[in-house]
Amino acid sequence: MTSDMTPGMTPEMTPHMTTPAADGFRMPAEWTPHARTWMAWPGPNPTFDDRDDLIAARMAWASVARTVLRFEPVTVVCGPGRSADAQALLGPGVDIVERDLDDAWMRDIGPTFLTNGRELAAVDWTFNGWGAQSWARWEHDAKIASHVADLAGARTYASRLVNEGGAIHVDGEGTVLLTETVQLGPERNPGWTREEVEAEIHAMLGTRKAIWLPRGLTGDYPPHGFGTLGHVDIVAAFARPGVVVAHSQPDPAHPDHEVTEEVIGLLKAQTDARGRRLEVVEVPAPTVLEADGHWADYSYINHYLCNGGVVLCGFDDPRDETAAGIFRRLFPERTVTLVDARTIFSGGGGIHCITQQQPKV
């Protein structure tokens, strides 16, 4: 999908006929009950550029899908003719549908689901390959949000904003986390002001207050392989209203030491849409500093909440159990499961990046 704005046209020149917020819809918090989880199946593309990489990716994606399936239904979108191969790795119980795909990051290419308490709706953001990056392909992925929304029976609202699901995180009570280098970056939304971005985000999500982080983790930017230019879901996420989990890099040798100190300080000084001062729970980064020849952006923040479960990124690292303990204290009623996410991170994301929740209505 491409923007419906012509060059030089500003957002206010093309107003929505109606918006989700005006129609009573909002994005619920991730910890509310889900109807199912949506994922996409890795296919041959520049992210997985040889047979071994693709096989490893499929095994990693399948491991996440099978873990989520213990808690709620899972539907995987795969490319035409790939259902049988996908089913062989996914195993029984996972639903599969075929649609044309470029890549496999359902959080970003899929819809952002909304509810009004009675009906399901979805935002179809404009997608341009994480800022039209040279390695990205998005001819088919730009249409996946619409396909998935239709399959889910959701009323769809198309947004002119170039945005992805991993670039937002909400508390379900009016607050949204954003990153300046994503929504305000010239690679995505040239010409949009901060006020215009906030207005569109609030209209789409039913939020009222945006908390802006200045940037994401170092490994999420060139020349560190595949990245998103600063998605928030690897840096900070709401654990419940008023409480944020934040990535902390304790080692001064890593450039994220300064990055995360700034982010954590900013979050601690913030209040949410209801006026609560944020409580920030720091989650230390894994001990490894480099991966694939670049600064590692391994992060436990990129977790996925499903019905009764927390699917947590694992890195075969001494801090895996430290992170698991933090999440068990935050979510005592949920089962915390560590799943090896190193292969997923080598492709540019984590477990949250490959999953997308459909809320229960």
C-alpha cells in the first residue's frame, strides 16, 4: 500500500472521513485476553539469504508458534505453495493460510487490532520496508495487514502514517510509547510534524498521550545489519498501567549503556495519560556485547504476552534466568517460557516482532 498523499501534500490536507477513536475503538493493552496470535512464515528473501539461514529461521519461528499455541490459537500466513512445508515444522494445531509475502515480521506488516468492546477493528498502517531500506522488500507485505484484517473479520481503517506495530506500545488506558527516529524520521514520514504524528496516532489507537523516546538501540540502525531504525518494542514496554519494563545495558563498553541511561531517566520523569508517574523496571541486557560482527541488540524487552503466558527471548546467557525472574514477579499469574531468539535477532527482530495479537471481543 502506498500513501494517498501526493508529493508536497501535508497530512491535514487529506482528513479521514472517520477514525477508530471517533467510532469508539481503541487498541487494548497486550495483556488483555486474546482470540488468537498471527504470525508470518519465513520465505526466501534478503533477510534469510541462503538455505541454511532460511532453515534456521523457520525452525525458530516454529518454536515460537508452538510455544504460543500452548496458550492460545495461532494462525500462520505463508507464501503460496508453502503450506505443507510449514505444517511439517509447525506441527498439528497451528492454522495456516496462504498469501503472497516478502518477509516474516507480522508485528510490523500485520494490522494493529482494536476493539470497542463489541466489535473488532484494525489499523492498516502504510508500510514502506522500515523506511525504504535497501535490503527490504515490501510489495506484498504492504498488503498483508489488509488481508489479515479481512481474515479476522475486522473493520479496517487505513492510515496515511508510515508506521509499524513494533514502533508503538500502549497501556490500554490512553498512553502510547513512540520513538523520534521512527515516526518522525525522514525515511518514513517526511514533512510530518510531531503534532501531526501524534494526532494520527491518537486517532488510530484511541490514545491521548504520547511519550517519545529519542532513539532505539544501537544495533537497530545501519550499519548493524537488518534493523528498524529504532523500534520501541526492543527498548521499553508497558507491563501494566503505570509500569514500564526498560532495557538496561550495564556495561559501559557497549554504546547502549548511554542510550539506555538516557531512556530510563526520561521514562522515570514521565507521567501517563492518567497522571501517574511511571514506575520503571530495569531489565539488564544479556552479557554478550557483539553478535554477527556488530554491537548486539539482544533484549528481553521484546517479549510476547499471550493468554496465561509470557514468551521471553532467550540467548543461552547467564542473564536469561535473571530476566525470567523479573517477568515472573511482574506476571505471577502467567507461565514464563524462555525461547531461544538468537536466530530471530540475527534477522533484525525478536519474539514480539514476529507475533501479533488479535484481542478477544
